[in-house]
Amino acid sequence: MYELWISVERIEGTCTSDHPMGVGTGFLIRNGRMHFQKGGPICLFSLQSILPMLTAKERIEDEDPDSDWMARVHHIQCPDPKGRVIWRMEQRPMGSTRMDTQLAVEPQVGDLKIHVETIEDHCNEGMQVGHWAFLRGSSLFLAQPFCYYAMQAALPLLPTMIRPLADDDWMATENAVICPDPQGNAILRIEKVKC
């Protein structure tokens, strides 16, 4: 198994994220957890494009001639055709990347906070009750390494939940998601920061 360093290699247009991605912006994937330099940010929409590749890229050997196409793919782009942020995925030996993951910004009123509310059994990715991340506009920040499987369960809801919702909208009251791993059954709660 490998850890992955994922960084912006080039931008063919203009990144319109609330905190625009720049060349060299990067994050680490190690054992199913995301580690962001200084806690982030990363564009939510770029992350949604990257996540489906991670499980395989952690496990297959790049350039293996007997492997499928994923061993030969090293780039992925954000879905914005005007921004075209091109990310490079690099396999590295496990434990070889050092970085400062101390969160450099704090949540503000109106941000979305995504926190681990309960874990029924054992989380294989090291999540604990109280772990959290937050979304400001389209930019995601992590207070500590965060399981990308659990985050992937929450991601489809976040672009809508950051916006004002009608009182009778189900998303205004149903703000919990469960991690896809039935062994841990981690429940994430998504709430607007009020103060």
C-alpha cells in the first residue's frame, strides 16, 4: 500500500473557488485519511472528482504493465471547465511525507461544521467522536486528519446545505449521514456554525 501526494500541477484557466487553488497546493492520503497542509483549504468540487480514484491508487502499483488503466493515470481535473485545475497523484512510500496539518483558520458564523457525533464500534480509519471539518463557501478545511470514506458520504449534501434552506426542506432538519463502513457506523452531523 502507498500514501498519495495529490497536488495542483497546473491551472488552465482561472480557479473560481472561494479560496482559489494554486500550483503546488497539495494534500496527503495515508491509510484512508486526508491530511491537508495547514488544515486546508481544498475546493469541494475538486475533491469530489479526486475521491473515487483514491482507494485504487493507494493499492495498485503505478506503471504496472499488467494492471488496468488506473496504474497509468496520474492526473485528474476539477469539473469546472473554466478553471481546469489539473491535479497530479503521486504514489510515495508509506510514512515518507511530512507536513504541517495544524489548522490555520477557525470556523466562522455561517460555515458548515461536519463533526463525528457517534461511532458504534471501531473506526478502521482512526476517526474519533469530536473529529471535525468545516466548509466555507466551496472550500473544505480539516481540523485533523479525516477519513475520506466518511467525508465522501457527506459531500453530496454540502453544496446545498451551505446555502439558505426553506424551513420545510428535509435538509434543514435531516443533517446526519453515516459512514459507509458498517463496522464503525460513524455518524457525521452537519450543522451551520451559529456563534
